[in-house]
Amino acid sequence: MIDFFYNLHPVIQTLLASFLTFFITAIGSAMVFLFKSIDKNKMDKLLSISAGIMLASTMFSLINPALSYSENIHLNSWLLCGLGIFSGGLLLYLGDKFYQRTKKNDRMNMLILSITMHNFPEGMAIGVAFGSAIYGVPGATVMGALSLALGIGIQNFPEGCAISFPLYRKGYSKLKSFLIGAATAAVEPIGALLGLFLAIKFQFILPFLLAFAAGAMLYVIVVELIPESMTNEKKDQMALLLIIGFIIMMILDISLG
């Protein structure tokens, strides 16, 4: 199965990986058909593991290849990657500020727009990761890109729940709640194709693109995943689960990559 995936065209690989994240979001959103509410303790645990997985993916699938490739083409690696990471985080920060100003009284709309906005650069990260694997960038592999997509997909599951259940409680039908929740991840395949296109057509800015995607991932981890999971009373357990998630993805990325 893995060999079959390796032999696919990079565009197909990117689409399949990004549709995986969309599909997992839809599964999370579909929980509204099965339950009236979702166990918060279990969701917090899932978010903690997701944060660890995404943190490892950010490090091993984005930042390390960005540093290695910038050195290979004789660019200042720390400056280029530092600017890229900051730019990725700054973009999401400015987006959050914009929506906070324009959607003052509708928290649900704010949540939907915020998650959708964050999903786009997550999709871009997948595309850039697959694009970097094409050029044989040190540390960049197809398996690493797929691992990144898996990490993003896992954290998308609670995001799907976070949309569909509140909408259902507000009086929306289960079907409409599900469709809106799933639709928030529809931008990920679009972002993935854009990221792949930029990585292929503008190879010289590939280190910046990788670092930019890493910055966006770090912003999501710090602003969304960790604070939400740490609302749990058992913060020490949440921290351990984050570390476990990091180790799992580190092992997968190194051994399979």
C-alpha cells in the first residue's frame, strides 16, 4: 500500500493526503448523528495527542528540511527560516484580529471562520511538504509529508465536533450541522495544491515556504490545541499525552521517512 502511494504523481499524493484531513474532519462532524454531546475529557486527550503529533511534524517535516535546504543553496538558514516561521504565525494572528473586529456579536460565525481560515495554511503545509520531497530536500520525504497530513487530520477531528455540536444545540438540523462542520476543511485540498504549485514553480523560496507553513502550524498548536486541552483539570496528564504524541510522530517520521 505504501509502495503504491510512493509511485503516484505528486499532485495525486497531495490531493489524497489533503482529502484525508478533510475526511477526518467530516468524521468528527458526523459524530452529531451518533451522540447528543461529546465527552470533553476524551476530546481534551485527543487534542493533547494531536498537539504533540503536529509539533513533531512541524519540527521534522517542515523546519528541519527548511534549514537543510537553505544551507544547501548557500542562504542564511537561521534568518530565512526565522522570517518564514514568524510570517506564518503573523498571518494567522492578523486574520484572527480581523475576524474579531468584524464578527463582534456572533461567536459561532467567528469560530467557523477562524477554523476555516486556519485550515487553509494547514493545507498549504501539506502541499509544500510534498513539493519539498520532489527535490530530495534533506529531511523531506513523502512519508514525512504523509505523517504531517495525518497529524493535521487527527487534530481536525475535534474541530469537526466543535462546529457540528454547537450548531445542533442552536437549532440547526443534524444534517446541516454536519455539512457546515465538514465544509470548514474543504479549503485544505485547495491550500495543498497551492502549496505544491509554489514549491514546484518557485524552488528558490522553498525554505521560506516550509518555514512559513511551520509558523502557521505552531500558531495553531499554541493558540488552539494546547489552551483548549489545558482547560482539563488533569493538566499533568494532558502534558504527558502531548509528549507521547510527539514521540509517536517522531518515531514514525524517522523510521518510515
